[in-house]
Amino acid sequence: MGTQSEDLSTTDRRATDRFPIENVVRYKLLEVKHVAQTGQGRTQNISSGGVLFTTEAQLPLGQRVELAMDWPVQLNEHCGLKLMALGKIVRSSADAAAINIEKYDFRTRAAVSAGAASTSSA
């Protein structure tokens, strides 16, 4: 598997609009029966077909990956969402990667209760 050393932030190959959403993303490199590697980065932009994000190390082209990130918009203005995306790495450099989204799902995030979020003194 080779790598591409081009500047991933300026090369535009997508046919769909990109949205400059910058958010923490967690990723898992998937093997047939196990998770090969995990890491964290930040999304740089998102489109309906893919995600460009920073990485902790160079990721191998063609590798299947699962991404998880908190979505910046709430469901019904009250419920937090998490975007889960599954795809393959189509571009990679030492500190960034782009995936082609094959499947995605929005999941609700657990709400933090008011009692757990604050402490009271008696």
C-alpha cells in the first residue's frame, strides 16, 4: 500500500460540497476480527461522500476505518447526536487522512443530568 504526500487540505476531488466542520473525531482502523489501531484527531471538512481529518500517525490507504464524532446540531434542539461513519482511507499523509464514506448513522448521545453536571454545597 502506497501513500500520497500531497497537501490534503487543498486538493479538491469531491463532486459534493464540503462543510468546514472542525470537531474532535475518534477513529478505529478495522481488521476482519479486531480493531487494529485507534486514535483521535479533528475533522477539517465533511461532505456527503467523505471526511478529511487529522490523525496521530499516517494511516494506510485502503484500510477500513470507523469514525465517531459529536454532531454540532441537536435533534429537536434538545438531543445531542453522534455521527458514526464507516469507510475506506482514500488519501493519507503524515498527519491527515480522507475517507470515502460507505455507510453512516446518527445516534443519540446520552444527556448529562443537571445533578451530575453541577455540584452543590450544603
